[in-house]
Amino acid sequence: MSIGFKESQSSLSSRIKIHDLYGSANLDHWVLKKLEIKPNEKILDLGCGDGKQCFAINNNLSKSGIKIIGLDEHEDLIKIAKNKNSQNDIKFEIGDFDGELPFSDNSFDLVISCFAIYYAENIVRTLSEIKRVLKKNGRIFFIGPMPNNKIEFNEVVEEAANSKIPKLIGSSRFSSEIFLAVSKNFQKAKIDQFTNVLNFKNIEPFMEYTASALEKNRNVYDEFLKNKDLNVILKKIESILKEKIKANGNLKITKLVGGISAYNSID
């Protein structure tokens, strides 16, 4: 499977900001509870982007002696992460999870991947590398979209384009193919769900989120946008949102996220 994906800093930052400002729940808090990190553990964050999750973990557990390495193939995002980093306990490196991971066997207590692992070209090969660098009894925690993620957003976009959104790589793959592969290669695999409702009193943040999500450089909606004028679609979306907020007084996007957890081995 060949998967093209390129997340720009501007689109990533835009969606993170909107989640922080308008969300009803905090994903970072939920993730930290699920990770159950112990003192002095070593953590690998695959597809770390600009380091958001690495910093969130370190800020909440800075006195526990943990070490974190963030790995991402996008040089611009790693550069931003390094520029923001002032902690000796966090390191950032350029690399991807489609080849051999640049770490020794049995290096990590925990491997996480937030909204990234479903872009793996060969998930079985990727999981094999993760198993190699994990310690015995080490664990994984992957975060990704569930099938009904942001259903209100999808309905508006489909109405504006008069076209059905095809299955997206994340929501169509994460809780099915990715989870099945984890279940076959790790022990005690399970999925927990996190719900975050984004509430808007005006259309501007919804439009900002939409422009960021549909950005052509991300390649996420390539098939859907083929032979379509994105600017025309955005104008129609704006018109639809104005009618919706006039009728209802507010807008919302319901984010449904899954957390896949499993163990390398159990004594």
C-alpha cells in the first residue's frame, strides 16, 4: 500500500488550536490516564509531528525520570519541535515507521503513535519493528479516528460538494485493519473510545477547521476533491453553515477517537 501524506505546520496547528478552544473534553488528559506511565520509563512517539504529545507527557510527568524520543519523517515539523524543546529528557529525530527503526532491540517501555500509525504502508512490518524495540512486557498505545468520527463535518462537506466522501485512510483503517494486526501481534489488545464535541457559536472556527482538514497538501481528501474546485466547495460550505447557525444557534463537530492498547508479552 502506497500512502502519500504531508501535514503542514499551519494546518496541524489550526486544528489543534480549535480542539483546545472549542472542545468539551481534553484528549491529553485522557491519553495520560490510559498510558499509566511509571517512573524512569523510556517512551517512543512515532509520527510525533511538532512534539505536542511529547511535551504534554513531559509537562505532566517531568519529575518522574522518564525519557521521550519523538520520531517523524517531516523535517519541518521536527525542526519546530526541536526549537520548542528546552528539556533534556526529550529528544527529536527524523525518521519514519515504514522502514527499520533507528533504535536497538528492547529499548523502550512504551511506544505511542497519535493520529499517525494508520499511514503505515505495511502495518505488519511496522508492528514487527515496534515489537523489536519494545522491552518484554512493554506496551503500545495508538490513537486514531473511529468510523463515525466528525459525522456532522462530513455531512456538511458532502452537501456542499453534492458528492459522497470515500472511505478515509484513518477512520476506515484504524479500528479494523490496524486493530486486527495489533491483536495478532500483541497481547491483550483492546480499543477504548474518547468523545470530544467541538461547539461553535459562529461559523468562523468551523470554516477554519474545514479549510485545514481539506487542504490539498495533506492528500487526505485527494480522491474526494478530484476534479472539484475547493474554493467553490468552501463557499458552499460557508453558505450551509450560515443557514444552520441561523436555525440552531450553534454548530458542532463530534470527534470520536479510539485508543488501541496492547502488550508485547505478559509474564
